[in-house]
Amino acid sequence: IFNNHKWAIEDNLVAETFEEHALYNKSFYDLLQHHSNIVVCENDLELRETLSLLSRKADAYAAGKSGPGLNIIVIRGLDVSLPPMIGDIEPIRQSSEMSFLRNVLGKFAEGCQHKVPLYGCSAFEYIQYLHLFMEEMPEGKKYQYVCGRTDIQAAHMCGMTQPDGKCVLFINDVYGINSLSESLRFVLSGFGGRQLLVVIWHPSLLKLIDHFHLHRPPMVWPNPGPELAKYYVRKASDALFVDFAGAASADRITKQVTTAMGSHTPLIVVNVLPEQERAYVSLDIRVKTG
């Protein structure tokens, strides 16, 4: 376990250390190290000695000379500097997604006396969009990013009482989406006055290797988020569910979402479709060959 107070992947994607990513968990690991099977390594020498010891234990177990065991190594003080993976961000600035975010979130924050909470967990599917929106776009100044330690925590927080009765949740379609139930119950119950905008993001599966990364089960396009959310909606007027499919649908979806906001629809769920689910024609044909 690397306890170096960094979110390596996400911070590298924006070439900056997010203030919201600060981790205050050193004391937790300080407590754990008192267990006999947990060791904290502060430098490469301690790490080498620890791995050597564990190798000897593994050899003894393989030879039947000792029993099984579980050991945890907590690593501190070993940082690896890598060039940022941000790439060319101009396409993001000019993208239909960014235009959609500016129009929709600008409308959502109208009339609010406080900055609107935007909950998330800095998932790599959306962190570059979020970073540019918050740092460069005037509409982003109306929002306060609240970074959960997990997607599950972010999903829970969006169901709490909000400063102006409204908030936004950015989430991927893997982990935290299954923890939205109680938040949706809270938003959709009572006598109104609450409004939640959920934006679900997905990784693009354009190459074979993309099917095997952390946030997507192999060879699967499950997309459960919108379907799970529908179970908690009591009547059609309480929610809007839309699929954002890029430039081709941007104007239509933007109008639908902003209209729902103006109508005080309590729940608005925008499913941002990945590249492989956009601009395709599904054909069901039968061809006789002879």
C-alpha cells in the first residue's frame, strides 16, 4: 500500500495536485503498523529487507515448513516522478461535452445564493472535463467541488441537505452508482424543493486493451446506472433520463435538461455515452446467400 498522500493517476491527468485530493490517513496506518504482520517502509533499504524476509517466508511455505499468512507493506517516502499524461487538452475545451456542461450547469446554478456543491471522486472518465470547467469556465466559478474519498461516499453526500436545495453528482457507472438508492429516496421524498443532477460518465472502449482496465469488466457494456435510478422514481414527472451522444444530440438534450430544470424536476440523470455507443446504426437483417 502506497501511503504517499497522492492520487497518482488522476492528478497526472491534469498535471496538477488537486487540493481536494489531500489525504489525512497517516495516523490510520501508524495504528495498523502495531500489528505483527504489517510493516511500514520509509525508504528503499527497508523495503528491500522486508521483501527479502517475505520471500524467505514464501519459500518456507512452498516447502511445507510453515503455515500460510497475510502480510501488508505500507510504503512511504518512495515517490516516482512521471511526466503528466494530460495530452492535448484543446479538443476537450472545444468538445460538445464542455459546451453541454457550460450551458446546463450555468442554468442549474441560476438564482443560487451559495456555490452549488458538485460531488464526485475525480474518476479518470471525467476529471479533465471537471478540471477545465472549474478552472477556466466562468460557469465553474458558481460551483464548489466536493471530492469524496470513494464514489460511494460521493453518492451518499449528494442525498444530504444542500445549501440551495440542489447539487450535482459526477459519477462513473461501476462502483458508487449502486450506492445512490438512499440519496434518491431522500431527493424524491417530502414536499419538493430539492433538485439533483446526476451525470454518469463512461470510459471509451476503442481498443481491445480498453476492455481490461479497472473501471470496466472485460468485454461488457452493462450501463446499469440509469436503470437502477428508475426504480426509485414514483411518477414520470419526478425525473428526466437522457442519453448524451455528443454533438449530434447536444442541442436537443441541452434543451430537454434545461427545460426540466426550469420545471423543478427533482431528479435529472444525464448518461454521457462513450465513443463506441455514439453515431452507429443497428441493423437486424437476413441475407440469403444461395
